[in-house]
Amino acid sequence: MSEGKNNTSDLEQFFSANEKRMEDELFELLRIPSVSAKSEHNADTKRCAEWMKQSLDKIGVPAKIYSTKGHPIVVGEWRKAPGAPTVLIYGHYDVQPAEPLDLWTTPAFEPAVRDGKIFARGSVDDKGQIFLHVKALEAHLTTRGKLPVNVIVLVEGEEEIGSDNLAEFVESNKEMLKADAVVISDSAMFAEGQPSILSSLRGLAYFEINVQGPAGDLHSGSYGGAVQNPATALARIISTFHDGNGHIAIEGFYDKVRDWDAKIREGMRNLPFDDAGMMKEVSVDALGGEKGYTTLEKLWIRPTCEVNGLLSGYTGEGAKTVLPAKAMAKVSCRLVPDQNPKEIEKLMAAHVAKVAPPGVKATVTALHGGSPWRADLDGPIFEAAKRALAKSYSKEPVVVGEGGSIPVVSDFQRVLNAPVLLVGFGLPGENAHAPNEWMSEENFRIGMRAMAALWDEYAAGTG
């Protein structure tokens, strides 16, 4: 085991004696097909919530199930450490659909271990990661009869479908959920054996752009060259989103972008990342994007504007020479602090209106948005995490970013006014939303130990 220490503490003895039982319990959880996106699995998501409640009850963290307009939320509480800080641990029990099923080597909801990897839907996203927190709490409560901090465990069932009801729940129950820090494990480490603290998440502004020309499709021979072609007009609009250096050319787009601390950027530049490796991973012979930034900076700390889909005209078999009446594009902008999705929506609409050629009507409709997030990485919870991870992995943690979005993170920080620590135990290539999703067995074991150590370190640093 890569912990590198012959730890003989009471917690280590507990973990060593109970590893097989804990993995078996994780497999029970993974067998529940709690697919939140499919109504035929509603009974399974409800059963999974009940399973999580019972799991918390059993270790001495009494839990309740709260109904929402969608899937249930489970909240467990242990508040027997007067004077100690309170921590909110967040995770989700719902999973992505498993399709296409024929691409799984073993059934998606029948956990299997191969080459030190636990294969199952939800193994790393997020059942394995939230369950290792539950087992870390169990280690303290079983060996010592108490926790060094007060704990709230919140496990929701709608993260994979946008957490539509969570923000309202947090807002309505902010007194119950009031905490000194929030801890989330729903992300990946930079590399195997390299503990990581996630410092940022990009936000999202997602649009549909529609370009309407004539009332109906026209014969391209009879009208082409005289009537404005909506497909061509849309292509011209999209071509104005970037300049020749890959910078976004929408007026005002960068106005709210906050500069990064030079030390954090230097740390990112020094991470052992290989452009050639990424090119091989995605099967391309060159990378693109905004000039003047490294690939990791482009992925983690810079905003983007990307076309996600295009639709226009005849695309079936054979020839049909039409001038299409309309064209549509799906466009997503990944945002960084302090950009606001509502402001970006206004900027996008103004830009499209400005560059759309005469003879067509171009409209922008906002479909989805989420705020970006960045941690300050100062304070007791972050210092405690650095110490706990270094002890558990025998290696200092690195600070990383994430190009994707987890809207609930900014919701927690905004409503609870508490720092959010994101420390994940996934690995690159874990197929989180794809067939053959897996979690490292070693990271499940070390993750339990690291989170158990975190509570000792946090209590010591705030006592």
C-alpha cells in the first residue's frame, strides 16, 4: 500500500481489520441502480436513499430522509463535540445511466474487481467517494466512541440531473446545515499516488442560437445567391466568436475575469503534464485554444466559448439542393471567477445581434447556467487537509483545477458562508460517465484513512 507508513494507531488497526467488510458494503451500495435521470428507476433511487440512511444510522450518525419535488435527500447529524467546529460533508447517491450496456465488460450494477480497480456504475461518481467518508466517521465512532468535530452528512439524489432541488433545500434549511466548513469528494486526483486539492471550478453559460431566414426551405438554384442563407449566416456568426489567437472576441467577455495568484499559476505550470499525452489520448495531431497559456491553464483557469452542436438543412442520404430556412447551434461558455452567466448571456445576445447579417433574424436563448468557483486555500480546513493527505499518501498534495462545473459548490459557499474543500479520490481515465466506470481500490482504502486523519487534524488546528 502506498501510504508508506507502518501506522499502528487505533484508526489504522480498525481499517486494517475491516477493509474487506467495508468493500463488501460498498458493493451492496453499487448494486442499487439509482439512475436519477430515468423514471423507471425512481423506486431504486428511493431504496438507495434508505440504504444511505441505514448506513449512517448504523455507525451512530442518526439520519433522516427529506422529500423533495424530485429524489430524496438524506441528512445525518452528529453534534456531540461542544466547542469543536462543525463540518458539512456532501455527496450524491444517484448515478448516470449505464447505457450503452453492451460496452461494459461486466454488468454495470454488478461490481467487479480487476487489476486493483472496482468496476461499477457509480463506483467513483460518487458512491465510492461519499461512502469512504461514512467509513472514516465509523472508524472514529467505533474506536473512540466520538468524533473530534461535529458532523453533518448530506447525500442527495439529483446531482447527475442538475441538483434542481438542492439549492432550495439548503436555503430552507440553512440553520440546520450551518457549518464552519464544507467538504466534498466528487473529483479526481492529478495522477495516481498524487493527492490533490481542487482549487477551482468553471461555471457555465449554455445557449441555443437560432437563425431564421425565409419562411420555408427554398430551391438553391432558383434562390441561392440572392436570398441570405441561414446556415452560412450562422457560420459567419460563429466565426466571430474568436480572433486568430484563440481569444474570445465577444465585447466585454473578459471584463470580470479575476487574475490568479502567481504562486498558484506557477504550481500549475510545474505539474508534470504532457501535451503529447493529451493529443494521444484524444487522437489529434495538435492542440488548440487561447495562445499565451499552458494547456492546464486553458482547461482550469481560462474561460471558453465552444460550439456543441449544429443543425441546418438537408443531411440525409443523397442530394437535396435546398437553401435552408433556418439554422441552429448549441454553444457553451465555461466561465471563471468573477464572470456571471446572466451577464455573459447579455453579452452573447448583443454580439450576435451586432454581427448577424441582414436578411435573417438571429436569436439567443439561455438554456442553463452555473456560477464559477474558486477557493482561497487559506484557513484551518485547507491546512488540515494538506497535513492529512501528506500523511496518508506520504506525498505533499498539489493544487489543481477542474474545467467542469459543480453548481452546488457555489451554492454552499453563498448560502452557508463557509469555505468549501474539494478533495477527490478519483483518477484520470476512470470513465465516470462512460461504460466501465471504475475506482481505484487503493484510493478507496487510503481515502478512508485520509478523511479520518482530516478530522483529527482539523480539530487540532482549531482547538
